[in-house]
Amino acid sequence: MQLTKNELLTVKGGGIGLIAGIGAILTFLIGVIDGYLRPLKCN
């Protein structure tokens, strides 16, 4: 099945991946900042 040019332009989706990517980056940055400000020794 092939879509026409107009159909391709109206396809919606991909918002979940963008939200998950932003969440992953924020989590990583918070971890780096927390590790820098509050370093803990390994047991």
C-alpha cells in the first residue's frame, strides 16, 4: 500500500518517543548534578 503525498503530510504520531527522550535526558542530567554535588562512596 502506498500513500499519496497529501496522505503522507497528514500522518500524525511520534509524540511518545519525543516525551520519553526528553524525560531520559532530564533524568540523566539530574543524576549527574546529584552525583557532582553529593558524591557517595561505594561500599
